[in-house]
Amino acid sequence: MLILSRRPEESIIIADTITVKVVSIEKGVVKLGIDAPHNIRVLRSELVRAVEDSNKEASSGHDESLLQQLVQKLKL
């Protein structure tokens, strides 16, 4: 992991196409501005983890016998 120090209004450039700028620092919160091409998804990591956890929970609640019955029906 690369760790950099930046002040407000300073930025970094990633792979010539993504710019991350420190917009402000207030009360221990850093606000970042991210300029990236439209084809690059920029997601907050806590939201990605929440969706992954939700997907795991949804898929683990199924009765194994029901899945086996479905497999048998699809084989016909």
C-alpha cells in the first residue's frame, strides 16, 4: 500500500486517467474528489462489503433438499 500526505487542494493521479483531490479536511473527516472516466466504477468499500454480506446471507438460507429437487427437475 502506498501512503501519501496531501493537503487541501492537492491531488494524486492514478494511471493517467484518475485524479483524486483532497477537497477539504474538517473535524477529522477528509473529503475527496475523484475524477475518473465513466467506464471506471468508483465505489465506497463499506457499500461493496455490505452487498457481499447481503448476498452471502441470501444464498445461505436455502434448504439443500429444495436445491436438489430443482436440480432433478432441470435434468428432465
